[in-house]
Amino acid sequence: MRNRNTNTIFRGVSILFLTFALVISIISLVGYSRQRNNYPASMTIAGVPVGGLTLTEASQRLLEVYTSPIEVLYNNAAIQIEPTVVGFQPDIETMLAAADLSRTSRSFWGGFWDYLWNRTPPEIVIPLSSTTSEERLREYLQNEIASRYDLPPTPAEPIPGSPNFAPGNPGQVLDLERAVLLISDALKSPNNRSVALSFTRSTAARPTIENLEILLKQIITASGFDGLIGLYMLDLQTGQEIHFGISNGQEISVDQADIAFTASSTMKIPVVTSYLINRGSDLSPEISNDISLALGKSINEATDRVLDAIDINNGPVVVTQNMRALGLDSTFLAGFFTAPAYLLPSIPITPANSRVDVFTEPDTYSQTTPSEMGSLLADIYQCAHDGGGALVATFPDKVSPATCQLLIDFMAQDKFGALIQGGVPDGTLVPHKHGYVTNFSDGVVHDISDAAIVYTPGGDFVLTIYTYHPVTNIWDITNPMFGNLAKAVYNYFNITAQ
């Protein structure tokens, strides 16, 4: 009896345990099944933890993270950027589909076994899938950030009464390329959604050419020069120019026609140019020496020998014809420098000397204008620099860059050291020709001029200045004025070195 009762008890306890185990197993299975319908605890989608979430809940969380604004810090401003505004779109459907595939691909019973033993499942990482419109991002950065928060450089300003400029301030410009990278990374990050944008420093802007013109006119007024001055300046990098005339403090229009001046020795530039056009650059020692004397020492007899080498007894006429071919209609030479003979049929009527509102008593033998001599120098420079300009276009078979460079080298032999050359730093390359002439009738100087190409670290320029005074052109007034005008233009191109 006792054994039978004991077996019955054991049997009952076993059944009870089996029943309990079955119930626990069923409960665990139900719990695991419910858990399996959600995302695993160790899963992240695009860096966002979604463990235990349903598809709907995961989708909502991803949208909350990736459609939230990012904060951009730039130039002491905090800017909120909506991702959709810059063309960022997370591909929620693709990421959830990948997460579902990963969730259902694991063995049911293997997962259940890990569940029973409370084992942490392996980490599952679903990468971000998204699209970004770089074009829209760049457009936003340019229009909404750079245009509002960049600090443009302030240009240098002329100092009244001085050939110098007060330096400007550098600017602050958004580093656009780096900004695109930083914001793109922030848009794709679930946590780091704040960006500090960087910038680059831009150098202080050069003064405007209008400010340079104002400064040049102020220098003339401050100089005390009460005659007539014509000035032409050309920026050889940009093609910007300054061109004006002033008579006794009053500005004279040069819009329709320039002012005719006595060319004096500056005419030797067209003379040597014409020789090289007609006779080439293969120079004999004799003609090379004469050109050096004409341009470097301003010897008139040597200039006449160059004219005869162009065309015996007819060189001035050829020079005039060559200048006409280049479009320089107000530049002419009617005779030799030392011989009285007038070789042209009559005194040419030019756009410049036919003006009735201004008169400089220009030499009937030799005339030019500041703009025409400046244009010739610009053509010589362009020809030597890159083979461009009117010289090459007009005389393509006779002129080459080597020819023009030879002419520049000859002009650089003029070491006068005053006028334009006196206003620039020592060592500056200034191929030029200066000129002044004593009037035979009264024995005084009425005309002083200089025409130059100036090479500088900050940019090269042409500067031609012609002056006339009806009584006497006082050197102690005119020469410092030339120097200050040249210094102002040099400083315009070289603000940091003034």
C-alpha cells in the first residue's frame, strides 16, 4: 500500500511539473512570437535604435530624427535648416524593408532558444538610405547663408591730398565646398545635427577705378598746376581705363575726341615702331646703336637716321601712314627732327586738333594725344605678352612678340629718373619715353610729357601724361605732379606695398 501511494504521488508531481513546463513553454513561445513581430532589441536603422518597435513605430521614429532641422552656426548666427529645403530625403521604405528581411530571415527555433536562455541576439545594423540634392544645398548656402552673413572686404580708400590709399579690411567668405560636406554629414547623422561652418579670409579689395580717378584729379588740383593736362591710364589686366583732360582746374570732355598735344620726343616711340614694322628686328650694330640713342638718350640726330633707314628722305611720311593703319588718326609726324622741311602735303586735320574748345598750340610737325600714345603702348605690350593687339593684327607678317619685346627693351633704356619714372619705387621696370621742348619763339618750355608701360607686382599698366602751359611749364611744379600721379597709380595696383 505504501509503495503504491508513493508512486502515485511521484506520478502526480511529475505530471504537475510537466504541465507547468508546458505552460511556461507556451507562455514563452507566445512572448517570443510577439517579440518576433517587432524589431530585435539589438537592431538599429540608420543609427536609430528600433529594438522592440513595430514597423509603424520605427517609421515614425526615423521620420522624427531625419526630418528634424539641423543647426548651422556661422558668423555668430544660429540658422535652422529643414532637411527637405536642401533636398534631403530619407528612404524610409527601403530601410524598413531591409530591416524586415533581416528580422524574418533568422531561424524561428534558433531565436526561440536564445530567447529562452535570455541571450542577446547579434547586433543588426541597417545603413541609412537617403538622397541629397547637392545643387539645392549649394543654392541654399549661396542665397540664404553666404549672401546674408558673409562679410565682403572693404576696399582701400584714397587719402585726400596724398598719392596713397588707406588700406581696406579683409572679408569673410563662406567656405562653400567644406560647408557642403559638413551639412551633408549632419543631415545623415541621427545625433550630430549641429554644424559650425568655416570661412576663408579674402584680401582687402583694391580701390575702385573711379576712386583712383578722383584721387588723380585731386593730385592735379593740389599740385598748383594751372595749365592743361591730358592723362590716360590703362589696366593691362582688365582693360579698365581712366582718361580725362583738365585745364586750369576745369575738366574738359574727351568723350568725342581727345586733346592734341605736341608729341615732342614721345614721337620716337612711333618712329622706332615703324622701323621694326618696315625693316624687321634683325638689326645691324649701327641701327641698334641709333635706336638706343633715340629712345635711351633722346638724341634727335640718331632719330633722323632711324627715319632715313625706314625710307630715305621719306621716313616721317611712312611713320604717319603706319599710325593711320593702326587707327591712330590724331598722331602724325610731318618732318625730320633736325631738318626744317615739311614732308606732308598739308597740316593734317585730325579729330584732336580740329577741336575749337581747347588749344595747346600743338607743333604742326609732330602731334599725338594721350589716349593714342597709350593705345600704341598697350598694343606693344599685348604683342610682346601674348601675341595679341592691333600691331600683330594690322601687320601680321611683319610684327612678332619678339619684335615688340625688342622695342620694350629699347624703351627701358630711357633712365631719365624723373616724371613717371620718378614716382615709382627704385627697380621698377618702366619702358617709356619722356619729352619736353623749348619753344623757338619765346625760348621757354610749354610742353612736358611722358608715356610709359609700368610693370609692377600687383599688375602692369600704361600711363601717358601730356601737359601744356601757355606761359611757361614750370618744372618744379610739373615734375612732382607727374611723380605723384604715377605713384598713385602704382599704389592702386600695389596697396600692401605702398
